[in-house]
Amino acid sequence: MKVLVAIKRVVDYNVRVQVKPDGSGVAIDGVKMSVNPFCEIAVEEAMRLKEAGKATEVVVVTIGVEKAQDQLRSALAMGADRAIHVTTDAQMQPLGVARVLQKLVDEEQPGLVLMGKQAIDDDCSQTGQMLAAILGWPQATFAGKLEIDGDKATVAREVDAGLETLNVDLPAVVTTDLRLNEPRYIKIPDIMKAKKKPLDKRPLDELGVDLGPQLTTTKVAPPAQRQPGKKVADVAELVSELKERGLV
């Protein structure tokens, strides 16, 4: 079984993001970029499936600017067999990404598509669901545990009431949550090997996908400054303070 893993290039989670002066978006010039943490979990899970003999090939794909190949190389260093880079400078939205991935799925014919449940830059959590709908495939989102048995997949996921277990037929789309695994540490020899692995560059225009924007961002603003706290002497003063602020 071939596993296709979609990853996204995002601002590293350790970076304190800044809004551009004109409010048009987040400033990323000179900022450290990394693989989206949820996508990294998806890559790790694909590698574990291969090591367990459940998958024969792991292909990673990303859509974005030229520098996004750095994130693909990171996935290759984790053990992926090859990578596909759909190059574009356009601002991608979930539906557009799903349409591009559909084209690649039609070409690659994987038995399983893995991707992070959401990206930490926009938190949309839509692409996996949209891709499954376009393909007409079963989907299992927010996977905390994944087991493959022949042409079936069993996924355990957290819901408000506890845990839910889904059984889906393959091929399917599965989105990964934090509890699924802990990505492996990439060693220097693996980084060197990744440089020799195949990375296929595909211009977005070549796929013939209409990326007409579904959403328009009018303004981006930083959150309001947090108000300083106040130390109170006792419970009575606390209650009085809460009443003044209309909180009780």
C-alpha cells in the first residue's frame, strides 16, 4: 500500500509572530519556518506503518513557494521515500489545496492519505474533509490511534463524550491529532540521505486547478494587550472587585 502524506510549511511554533504594519497578514520575512506539527505527526505515522509492513511506499507532498522544499527534505529525512513539490507563490486556501491534492491522488493512487488535522497558521481544519468529499472516500478525522488490517482502517478519536472508534474502508483520508504519536528525532546521516532522495517539482499551472479565492482577508490585527492583574488581600475584596467589573 502506498501512503500519500500532505504537509504544510508554517511559521515555527516557537516564533512569536508579528502582524505586518499594513494589517494585510503575518510577517514571515526572515522568520524560521518548519513543517506544521500536525503534519509532522502524519509523516511519523506513515513511517510507522511502513516499518510495520503495512505500507510499501511513503510519498510526501506540499504546495507552496520554492523554499517549501526545505520542509519536504525534513520529511524525507524522517524516512519518506520521495517527495512532490507543487510550486506556486499564490496564497492557498483549503478548497484549493484539496483540489490540487485530488489531482495528485488520481495520479499516485495511494491506499491511504494522511495529513495533519489542521495547520497552526490558520487553524482551518478543513482540507482533509474537503479532499475526502471530492474524492468520494471515507474519512476519519482527529485520529489519536490508527490501525490498518488489510483493506480496513480502525481509527480512535477523541470526542466531547470520550473516545469514538471508526472503522473505514481503504482507500481513505485520515487526519492526525497530537495523541497519535511523537515524531522521531532526525539524525545527521538521515539529513544527508534525504538530499539524494527524489523530489519532483510540479508547477501548479501544470495541474490545471482553478484556485479562485473563496475567502478574502480584509484585515489582520494582533490580540489586545492583556490588562495587568490586581492582588487582593482577602475574599471579600476579591468579590468586591469582581462585582465592580460585572463578573459576578
